[in-house]
Amino acid sequence: MLILAIDTSTNVLSLALVRDKKVLATVNEQTKNNQSEILMSRIETITKESDLKPADLEKIIVAEGPGSYTGIRVGVAAAKSLGYALDIPVVGVSSLEVMAMASVPYGIRIPMIDARRETVFAGAYDHDGTTIIPNGHYKIEKVINKLASTSFRSDVISFIGDGAVFHKKTLREKWPEAQVVSESEFQRNKAEVLAALAVGRPAQQNIHILVPNYLRRTEAEMNASV
């Protein structure tokens, strides 16, 4: 089966074209809020590199959020449009889960995306992908308190993403030996991991039901107190 994996949930655009677990082509590109302008051209590029065309795709996997509002919206919209046009299934996967499993091989992985106002989108996963703390929109203190109630050793914890880098000093005060990993240091292409995570997960039967998982209201809604 030929799968296109799309992750636009952060400023790193990640794509992978995978056939029967074999990676044919990838993109892992730092962007500047221009994913809506370059996404389709990058998809066209990796299909051409593999001597394929979009019509050959059989399934689409997309990181559904949380993360950048614009990025998530762009990725999910593209996945739905392609899925509808090609009449193929679309599967959504948590972008935090992708970050966790694409990162360094540490035992406990805590992906964090900066959500401003001293908050983060975060979750916690064991090395095998088991959820320890469910994905959510948390104040940084709440994440720390949740983790502090566990018995994890500092040297087996890895904090991942721009939220972790932003709060590095605070995290290191509590867990001095923990690793703090920026997204640019990921050892694997996120979209490859996204495709692997989606194996066996059900596709959205009604493609119109698949929506971005923002985990909170938009900045405009909060400012307007909607």
C-alpha cells in the first residue's frame, strides 16, 4: 500500500511517501509560516522523485494536532482534499505522539509545544508509546506537578519540542539530568514515524468528520472571550 504521511503541526514540514513500510522519499524542512504555499509542491516533488503521481496514493496519514493553528489547518485540509479527490482513506494521529516516538531513544518522552501564556500542549509517553499523561493544554506547572507525582528517574526523561526548550531552565531545576531536545535534533523524520504509528488504526469513514485537534480555543477567541 502506498501511503502519504503529512505533518504540518509545527514549523518543521515533514512528509514521507511509504510503500509497504519502505520509505520511498521524505521532506523534513524548516518553514517560515508558509506551509500553505509550499505543501502541495513538496508533495508533488516527492511523488515525482519516486516515479509516481498523486493518483497512485492509497492512503493518507496526517498529524491532526495540537500545534500551530495554521499548520494543522493546512495539513488536515490538504489530507482531506486529496482523500476526497482520490477516494482513498485518511487517518489522523496526534502530533504529540509523533513527536514523542520520533525523538531520541529515552525511556520517558514528554513532547511539549509552546502554547504561550506559560502553557504548553503536552503529553507523556513510555518508550513503547504507552500514554503516561494524556495529551492536553496545560500550564507548565501542572505538567511538572503531574510528572513529579511519578517515580521517574531524571536520567531517563526526555523533554521534546519548542515548549521544552522555552521552559528548559524550569524543567532542569526539577530534573537536572533530563534531556531537552529541540525539534531540529530529532533523529528520525517525523512523517516516517507518523506512517508507522497509523498502521492498524481505522481510517475516518466520513472524511468530513476529521477536523484539527487544537486542544484549546484560538487566540482570537480567547482575546474576544468567546
